[in-house]
Amino acid sequence: MTDKRLEVIIGVDDADDAPIISPSVRIVPLEGPLDRHTEALTGLIDRLSQQVPTVANNSKVYLLKLATGAESVALLEYTAGWFAQVDATPRFDLADVQHLLGSRSEQRFPTDPLWFGHVTHSIGHELFCMPISRAEGKTLLLAFVNPPADLIAIGEPLAKVLETVWHTDVPASPQEAEIHVLSALRQTFGRLPGALYERCLALYREVLESFVVVFQPVIKINPDWQKVGVHSYEALARRAPDDTRAPVAMLKIAHAWGDRFVIVRDQVIVRKALLSYARAHIDGPWSGDFPKPVSVNVSVRSLLSDEYLDTVRETIAAAGLDPANVTLEISEQDPIEARPGERWPGEPHAYFHQKLVEVARDIGVSFAVDDFGAGYATVSRMAELPLTQIKVDRTMLHHPQAAAELALVMQVARDPVERGATHIGRVVIVEGVDDESPLTLKEIFDQKIRHVQGYIARTPASPQLRGLSDEVRHDIAARVRGDDEHPSNLDTLRRGA
């Protein structure tokens, strides 16, 4: 006997060939741990962002009070049964809530490392306590006096939000702070409701769009100073033009969210990089049509995405660039392997190799492996992929057998790679070369390596495409020759910097 209320009737709509499900059927998706709290969490996160401008002296306890609606908030330190007040909003009285916190004789404070918070009730008072750090027998905890009941109903996700906010610089960037909060929820509880997921993706795109692109030169070295110069540029994302540090955490957070975030990240970066490069080259120190190539980082997953490849193709055309002058650097952090449940037709490296060959033929770009010697960047990856550049990680310079390892890289690099109807050799670039590098420029040059990248150029990454001064070119040539007077030249450059 069939229960008509559960019967599913599937057909085809003549208008759009879409499946039809009988109107008598109701489909209820399985509920996630955060679904029922979506509205409350969204409201809390909104208030956290909105209240930042009203908080004086970046007081986090005051920010949490305004966002949660609690009567008062305090940061307390707990040590062996005693509580000490570290910071608090007005109206917080430690003595008034001591009976809710407990004491040595009446212990109410859990020492279990898995404890994430609890609520203590008494007549006229309610106290929500949660830990934010533990170290050397001391625990720092937040105490909320008389918080709203609907907030407490959120449960453990509330504690995770507040803990993340406490350890995040919200005033510096409310959007990035919110991304960290949502990422912490997703990492802890497995997935987010669709509305929060889409909210985080939109925020992530907004943050990425706010970044600027700077260009770091790749230097061609030679004992003849007139042959020393800029070979190409690497495009790098920064929060501000004069920021020397990459926003690594924000760039890497995409991997915690999955392919959609990774592809969006790489789309935004490659679009900004190529358009910025085209504008900068117009004002650069060279005449003619884009004689200096540019490279941009990309993930393995993006190179498998038609959306990303369409963005590359369209941006190259919009910028008026020659595709042959664009190199996509494959991140050393990315494994070349199928996702769980995903099937690739053939062995992973062979499949990915064929994919890159097709992209090179279709769009005309080249590929490099970035930071060889770290992560997944193995000799097999370097040898099996159609790479025109191999970028050696600076950590390899500090290996005991650095010279021998560079010789191995050069041996693999000698094998030509197909480029259109011709075969070309791979360019080897040693990254992070500076005054502290154990290998000298002469030793690097003796390994038949002709390209380096790093502070050795005395040219910081900039939104402008900068060349090398004659003084720097003379200095690099002297280093390559190993001249005895070289240190004094360096001292002169440092004083003039």
C-alpha cells in the first residue's frame, strides 16, 4: 500500500525539460548544526561590525558588550581557585558575581580542557563564562552578566564566535574579522547554512578586490654589468602599496572553504594583476609593446576550472597583452590529485600535464612551478609538467648540499618543453636572494643559473615597474665576479638606501 503523502512523481516539463516533482511531496533537507541559529548568528555578526566605530581605545570587552547586549562583560584570569579582573566594562562587579564563579571550597569552574563555556543562574543574575586561552596553569575567560536568552540559546557556536573575535583584530578590518569568524564556525561545525556561506564568499571577494598589486623584478645576472637587468616581474597581492608583507592568511583561507573560494580568489588576483601590469607598463621605463613578461600565482584547482581560464583569456584580451608574456605560477602548496569522489581519466600528473598543454595551446600562456623545494614541488612534478620556469625556494639555499641540489634542478631544466611548434628550455629562478643567502651570486652563476629574485635587486616590490640603477647593476656584476672590493660597494648602497 502506498502512502500518497510520500509518493514522488518525477516527469519532464515540455517547456524547459526540467524534472517535475508532484506538488503533494514536501522535501525537507537535513538540518545542519547551525541552520536553526542562522538569524541569531547573522545578527550578532552584524552588530560586531556595526559597533566597531563606536568603541573607544579598541576595547574588546566593550565591543562584546555592545554586540551581545549583555549587562556587562569582563576579562578574568583564573588561577588555582582565584579569579582576578583583567579588564571590564562599567557596572561589572567581581564581588557581586563571585558566588556564580565559585571558589576553592565551592568549585564551579571546570578544569576540563574540553570545556567551552557554561551559564550559571541565581536569583537576579545569570553569568555566561567561556575560556579564550589556557597556559601555565592560568586560564583567561570572558564573563557576560545577564546576556540575552536568545543569544545563549545559540550554544557552542556562540562561544566559537566570541573566541574568534577576541583573537582577531576587528577594528583593523571588520570584513576580514568576519571572514575569520565564519571560517572558524565552518571548521568547527562542518558546514555553514547557505546564507552564511554566500555572505562569506561575497565578503571574501570584497576583501580581495581591496588589495593592490605590486611587482617584484626577476633579475638577469651576469659578470658584465651592462648585461644585468630586469628579466620579468612577479605580480604580488598586498593590502597597501607600501606593505612589504603578503596577506598570506587571507589568501590561504580560501583552501579551507573549497574550490569555489579558491577559483574566485585566483580570478580576482589574475584580473587585477594583468590589468595593473598593463597600466604600469605604459608608464614603465621601456618603449614598445610589453617586452617584459609577468607571472601570477595560481592554484591547481583553478587551472582545472573553465571559469578561471575564461577570466585569464578575457583579461589578457582586455589588457592588450601578448599571452606569451604571461606565466601562471602553480602553487607549491597544491597537491596534484583528484578530490574525494572525483575521478580523473588517468594518472594525476599525466592528466594535469595534458590539461596544461591544452591550456597553453588554447590561450598561449606559460607555466612555472613556484617555490621548488617546498610543499608538493618535487623533482617528479618539475620533470613531468610542461613548465617554462622553475622557481627555487629560498630555503633550498640554506640546505647543506645547496649547490648539488641546484645542479640537479639545472639538469632537469635542460630537458626542453613544447611551446607551440617549438621546444624551449626552462628558465631557473632562485628566489629570496639577499645579503643573508649562504650561496653567493658567483656560486649561483657557476651552476649556470642566470636569474634570481629578491632584495639583492635593491628594488622593493612596487605598483610601478622599476628598472635597476647603474649602481645596482655594477654591484650585482661584482657579486657574480666575486670581486674582493664587493663588500664596500654594498656598504655604499646600504647607506644610500
